[in-house]
Amino acid sequence: MLYGHYENTIDAKGRVCVPAKLRDKLGETFIAAAVLDRCVSLYSMEEWEKLLAKLTEAPMVQTRKLLRKIAESAEDVTPDAQGRILLNKNLLAHAGLEKPALFIGAGPRAEIWNPDIYQEDMADMTQEKMEEELLNLGF
């Protein structure tokens, strides 16, 4: 499982250093894709295969466009010697990423956010809302 909050910077070429604690768990090569929200999701190969398998188990009539959209945004990434990955222009644009990059560990995946977009997205997740959601889930 991936967790934590890390800040980094994207360089002019679209490279960003993946925090070592996340990189170690994601593996030598992993997937960067636009899956949920306005962020770039990072999946280990194992978790990516689980996601695709679950989508392909459902009737194709229901999932074909979703699978197409998710798969077309995906790319294999392998960190260089400095731990940097290169994000393509489509992924950068999807997430509104420019210079600052916020890495969030989100269970089976990590996410790279524009910090301002992340703050907007999470603004309604107050302590009270968290407690309510946990109760709704049976905790």
C-alpha cells in the first residue's frame, strides 16, 4: 500500500523525481495514467493488471469506452538514476501540472497533483466529513 504526502518540482522537460518511499513500492517500471480526478495516477504493474482485469471482467458493452480512455492515457515509466520519470504532455495537461508537484500515496496507487487543484478537490473533506464517510463504510 502507498501512503504519504511529498512535494517536488517538475522540470522544463516534464521530468519529476518520484519520492523514494513510493518508488520502492511501485517497482522498477510502473504505469502513469489519467484514471480518476485531475491527477496522474501511478500504478505498480501488479496493481495495473488488477485494474485492467476487473474492467475486462465486466461486459464489454459497459466498459469498452472506459477501458479505451484509461488505456490510451497509460504509459510505462522507468525512473532514471536520479529517480525521475518523464511525463508526456497529455498527462501534464490532464492534471494541470506545471512546476510544483504534490505526490499522494492513495492505497493501491500514488497520485501526482497540481497542489492548487488538490486543495480545491479536498476542500470539502473536513474531519467531520471523514468521520461520516468512515461510519457509512462500517468503521
